[in-house]
Amino acid sequence: DPEADPVAMQYVPQLKELDQAAEELIDPIGDDAHSPVKGIVHRYPDRVLLQPVQVCAVYCRYCFRREKVGQHGQILNDNELEAALDYIRGNENIWEVILTGGDPFVLSPRQLTGLLQKLCAIDHVKIIRFHTRVPVADPARITLKLAEILKQAQELGKAIYVVIHINHARELGDDVHAALNMLKHAGCVILSQSVLLRGVNDNVEALENLFRTLIQIGIKPYYLHHLDYAPGTSHFRVSIEAGQELMRALQGRISGICLPTYMLDIPGGYGKIPLTPCYIDDDGAGGYKVQNYKREVFSYPPKGVEQP
């Protein structure tokens, strides 16, 4: 039942997707406004997104690029890819390249090897980061050959980060564990990012279980994304206030290393901001009122202690 199973809900199309709100956008996070060359999104000075392919192993129904991915199997041709790489070569402020799409792990070993060799030859690029759903959705694609390709890139002096997209602990089967272990043994640093989704993980128990399980297998929860305004996604949307209350609850239930940052991508291409709940307020008398995870309020500095 796609309306009851937290994994099926993410992938099975529903008639609710035909209901589109006025505020929903074809390009909800403003990629197009920051794309100087096809395949490049350059929103922040020191890093770029490189999108070599617009194909995924699976198609998430809430995807912020749902109007672009999966269209005719689109992949950058040789000239387009070289133009994108030339853009990176020509901007020495670019310290990190984030491979996304689509999903970069759907590329063949030959394609991925060629791309990484060219990126590794760019001296000012120090970090190569992959954003991928493949280890979770199609773990059989994570092979010893792929692991060796990533290891070779590190031997050429680049740090390799893999950020997996996962929203529920039920997605972490034995085959997923094996795929992730292969990436870890190749020397990759693995982080996770999740999306807060109504009916999937919008309760403290589901998020606690997911983040604890990830930490137990050596994966740091990195971002919990507030859902973007992609067309036909309103049935997945959770309010910011509800998301912040979940983060408050998690603050007192799980270790700090388990907690991701709750993030909003401002529509129109203006960047990400943290939606961290506020635990401190000015008390109007030169100090602060601070609140713990139990909502108990205290004075800071403690009474009788002068501020410097």
C-alpha cells in the first residue's frame, strides 16, 4: 500500500501529484539562475554542482528536479562535458566539485573513470563529492570496480565524499550495508541527507531510528531537508514549525553526532539556510533566557555572575 509503506510512498506515483499548488515551481531551488554552462550550477564561490547525467536508478516522487530528470536518458555529450570541465578549470576559487544529476553512480565504470581522471588533474579542486541514491536504491551497482575507481581518485590526492539519500531505516537492508561497507573500505567518507516527508518520516520515532542506525554503521547524518516546492508534492509537505518541533524532540533523545542540520533551500536560487530551533532569547536586562530540550528556561549568565 503506497499510502502506508514508508518506502513505497517515496516511489509509487499517486493521483495526489496532479494537485499542484500555485507556489510550486518547475525549478524550485533556482538552479537555472546559477547555470553559466550546461551541466554546471555555481551558487557558492568555492563549490559547483556538476551534473553529467540526468538519469537516476529510481525516481523519487518529491524530487525537486522531478521536471528535469529522466527525460530521454539525457547525458552530457563529450563537447558539453568538456565545456563544463573548462569552466571548473578556469575558476581557481572552486575547491569542491559536487557530482549530482540525476545520479552520478549510474554512469558506467568507463565514463566515471574518465570523468574522475579529468577532475583529479585540476589542481585547485581538492574535494570531490557524490550525491547519490544508488547505494540505497540499487546497491548491486556498487561494485569492487566502482570502489577501485574511487580509491584511485584518492591516491591522486583528492578527498572523496559520498552523500547518500535515505529517508527511512527500512531502506537499510543487508545488501545496502554491504554496498556502504565497500565504499567505506575504499576510503570514502560517507554522509547522509534526508528529506522530511509527511507519512514517511515525520515523527520522532522514525527519525530517531534512522539517525541512530546510520551512526551505528559509521555514517554521519548531514542534512534533513525541508521539502522544496516542486510541482505536485503538497501531500508530502510538513510545516516548518512541525519540523522544528521534531528537531527539538530529537535534541533531547539522541546524541549530538546523530543530529543532522535541518535545512531550507530558499526558492529562486538564494541558497540554503538552517532552520535550527531557537533556544536563546535576550532577557532585556543584559543577559539571556536559555531553554533546554525539556523546555525548561534558565538565566544566562547565572544570577550573580557579571557579564564581561
